[in-house]
Amino acid sequence: MGVISEKGDGFILLRLEGSVDIACGAELKTALLQALQSGGEVRIDAAAATYFDVATMQLLWAGEREAKQRGVTYGCREEFPESIRIAWREAGFDEIRRLDGTSQLSGEGD
């Protein structure tokens, strides 16, 4: 399915749906860059995602790092689906925080 970008009042929501992989990598990168450049809060919603490949994880992780450098709030609206959280951990990525500041990988040593 891919990436859907929605603009709200002071935030941009990136909705990730279905299998998000290298085939939609350019779309995700463009959406992340535009969201970060907006200066508003960047919200990630992956509730309808079924799969992330490593390229997707790299882009989301890099987006969080870039947001920190820019002073932009960046995070997930809620936990990723369990299968994606497992893949995220197995790939060895640092966690992505939820917007409430809690760990995306809850229950993993927090």
C-alpha cells in the first residue's frame, strides 16, 4: 500500500499501510523530508502496516535523528504492530519513541 501524508494543524501525519518496503522507499523519503522541513510535529501511524523492510526502518530511524537535530517533535502515535516491533529489534535499530515519550519497544528493558 505505502505512505499517506496528511497535514493537520501544526503537525504532519505519515500513515504507513500494508507492506512498506523498498518499492515505496522514495515516496517515504520524500514524505519524511517534507514533514521535517515543515517545522511542525511529525507523527508516524503504522497501525495498518503489516511489514517494514530494513530500508523502511533505516528511513524512519534517520528521520528521528534528523528531527532531533532540527528540534522537531517526531514520534509514533501508538505502538507498531507486534510483527514490526519484532523485526525492528531483530534488525538492531534503536527504538523510536512514541509521541508520549514512552518506548516503542515497550517491555524491552524500559
